[in-house]
Amino acid sequence: MVLRLSRHVGAFCFLSAAVFVAMTGMEFFYFRRLSGGLASLDMRYFGFTPDEGMAWLTALGRRGSEIILVWHYLTFDLLFPALLSLTLVSLILATGRRLKNFRVLPAQMQAVFALVLVLPYTLADYAQNIAVARLLSDFLYANPDSLSFASALIVTKFALLAVPVIVIAAFWLAGQRRRS
């Protein structure tokens, strides 16, 4: 089943891009207004301090927190990590199959390779979503430790996302060199 994902790489790329554009649009045109111009915690690639996280939560207030919880974490960001993961797996398989050394691997090994590269990102993204959703849903839970944990998960998510992206880029470049 995993191996068939590469057949749909174009559709996965399109859907991931569409959801990403929708999420980014909501961030810049709606969520930032709710927080007085502060970036959402998800947008802070290098993390945030507990004071910065608390400032964002305080600026949102109860109403803003509920809106972001519903319109981001229970809709788009519930779907996006899985969709992006499927996209990354399909891209790894599609770009890898252009390379002789990858193509000769057994099909199951190709699938396991792609999954091992992408699954850590997927798990980190969902763990981060749960941590931030918990902060949004219960202000009493927001303390320096829980905010630091959420920040660490955000940094981890982006670091783990870089791994499959770098592999895809390397496979693509290696495939380009073979053609030249």
C-alpha cells in the first residue's frame, strides 16, 4: 500500500499546498488579529520562551483561544500532519526510484526507508499539536514547564521535518545529475 503512494505524488503535493496556504492565510489574516499581531506558537520555528508563550495566550484570551483551537487544531492541523507525511513518503519513493541504488532495493525496504524518515516528524507534529491545544483549552495548564515542553516539541517537529526534505532534495539532485 505504501508503495502505491508515489503514483499520487502530484495530488498529495497539491492537497498539502492547498491546506498549507489555507492555514497560513488564517494565521496572517485572522489569528494574528486575535492575538494583537503576535505569531502563533506553531509559526515560531525556533521555539519561544515561557514568557512569549504566555503573552500569546493572554493576548488571545478565552475567545481567541477557542477560535484557534476549533479553526486550527481541530480542523486543518488535525489533517495537515498526516497529509504532509503522505506527501513526503510519496516524494521519497518517487525521487528515490529515479536512482538505480534505490530502485534495486526490495519494495518493502523502500517503503520502510520512507516511513522511518517521515514517521518521527508525524509523531512530533501531533504531539506538539496536542501540547498547544492543551494550553489553549486550559489556561491553568500553562506554566513554564508546559510552555517549554510545547516549545521544544515545535523545534523538534521542524528539525525532524528537515530530514525527509533534505533526503528528497538529495534524491532529486542526484537524479538530475544522472540525466546530465
